[in-house]
Amino acid sequence: MIQDVLREPAKAAIFLVVDVRPGSEDTARDLLADLAGLTRAVGFRAPDDQLSCVAGVGASMWRRLYQAPPPRGLHPFRGLSGARHTAPATHGDLLFHFRARRLDLCFELARQIMRRLAGQVDVLDEVQGFKYFDERDLLGFVDGTENPSGPAAVAAITIGDEDPAYAGGSYVIVQKYLHDLDAWQALPVAEQERVIGRRKLDDIELADADQPANSHVAVNTIVDADGTERQIVRENMAFGSPGAAEFGTYFIGYAATPDVIERMLRRMFVGEPPGNHDRILDFSTAVTGSLFFVPPAAFLEAPTSNPAPTSNPGPAGSPDGSLGIGSLRRAQKELP
């Protein structure tokens, strides 16, 4: 069974990336096995607010945690350098992606996890995201319009027969982008629309004749040689600190293979052909970049046995916001 990746757009999120200190592998592995129970215990207080948590494991951490061979597509994030823009590669052993309709639920679950990991990990990045008006980013455009839904979404994110030992798993890439809002807001709306490739007010994609080759929409449309468009599921969130004049978008993309997102990033930062970079990068700078494997829920609970191959991963999550595994009673006892 896949982890709880597919959800309706959240109103709040926390993205937490940590490194596990040497000698703390058992603590981290036990925490991952108990994650579903902790999620249920916290989410039980407000089940209608749909708390969930997805955990990802980085390439260097995999061999420290598990004896099983690594998933076929798992490797360190590959940084990119184009003529004008760079996508840096930053380290991360574990990723926790918390989502809910209320930030306090995300906060409490993150607090409980960090209590378990106290003195065992170093926090590399922690970002609190929020819904900004009608699913817009801080640039003022709707974000995530092209996300697939239903069976297409499940197919887009779920590993299948290509790596049967990890069928039901997924991959996730995260990047933190900081926006130059002063420069962006100095652009006329019509020019902003050419950068993004959509109309700002109604979110309608520009006609082909008006779509610049370096627009965000054009660059991020990936089509195979046979005409098949490749899809991912984005769960991006706005974040910022007005007092510090920091404004950004936390990109998080799930896919059945990292190849799809990696090709998008090459087109964005290097260009196809080289030099045709995504023009949004003239106003938005990537400051982090990491790749993680999202193990099937059953593997997290019992990592000594590989998950059985499956062609039908079933529903993406359960109504109570849990991963569907673990012990609620055990997790509840650990709460203060």
C-alpha cells in the first residue's frame, strides 16, 4: 500500500528535512515504523482536518537503515548549472511532509516526531507552508493546475512492475525557491502571463500561438517520443516571512520515477535547446534540492521483508489521515 501521498490540496503544511547522526539509525528506523500510529494519534483529535504525513529516505541513508537493496531509481539529487541559473544539490537523510487543514495539527505531529528524534538528528531545513488565496503562489498565479487526478494520479506516482520489490512506492523531489517579488511585481500583468504561460485572473493556458517557448508551462510540459505526456503530482506551498522580506514557493513533486522531474529541471535550468531556460528563474532562485524514495507503507512497518509486487495499489489513504499501518494505542501512550 502506498503512503498517504494523494490528498486534496492542503491549507497548511510543514516540510522537514533532517540528517541522522551516526549511531542513531535504530532510532530513526523505529520512528519510521511508528509514524502511522503517531499520525493517527494526533489526527484523532480532529479527524475532519485530514492530517497526514509522508516520509522519504535519501540515497545515502538507505544503506544505513535497511539491508534490502536500494530502489532502482534512488540516487543523490543531481544539481544543474545552466548558462544563467543553478539548481543546487543539498543533502538530506529523511524528509517528512506534513499536511492538514490546520497548521496546529502539522505542528503537533512534527513536535512529537522531533521528541522521538531529539539528539539523534540535525535539522537541515524546516518550512511552514500555507494556502495563499485560491491555490495561488506568491507570484499571484494558481499553482498545481496540471496535477492529474483519480487513477491517472495513482499511475503517475506509483512504482509498478518496473521495480517489483518496491511496487507501491514513489519518489519525491523537493526544492525551496525564493522569489524577488519587487522585480516580479514591476512587470506588467501581460508580461507576467508570458513568463508563466497562463492568464493570471482565470488561470487559462495561453493559446499555442501566444505561448513563449521559455514560459513555465512550455518548459515543464514533458512529452515522450510517442506523444505521451508525462505527469507528476505537485504539492507546492507558499511560505514567507514579511519581516525578513523572504517570500517563496516550496516545490515538492511526487512521481513513479525521478526521471520525469529531472527532465523538467534540465529543461528549466539548462534548456532544450541549451539556453532556453525557464524564464520564471529570472525571478525565482532555487536554494535547496533533494531526492528521496517514499517506501510503501508496509515496508516502513516491517522493513525486513520486501513489499509484495502489486498492480493495484488501492486507495491512496484512509479517511482518518493515517498511513493505515502501525499501532494507535502505542502512539497514544507516547503523547504528553
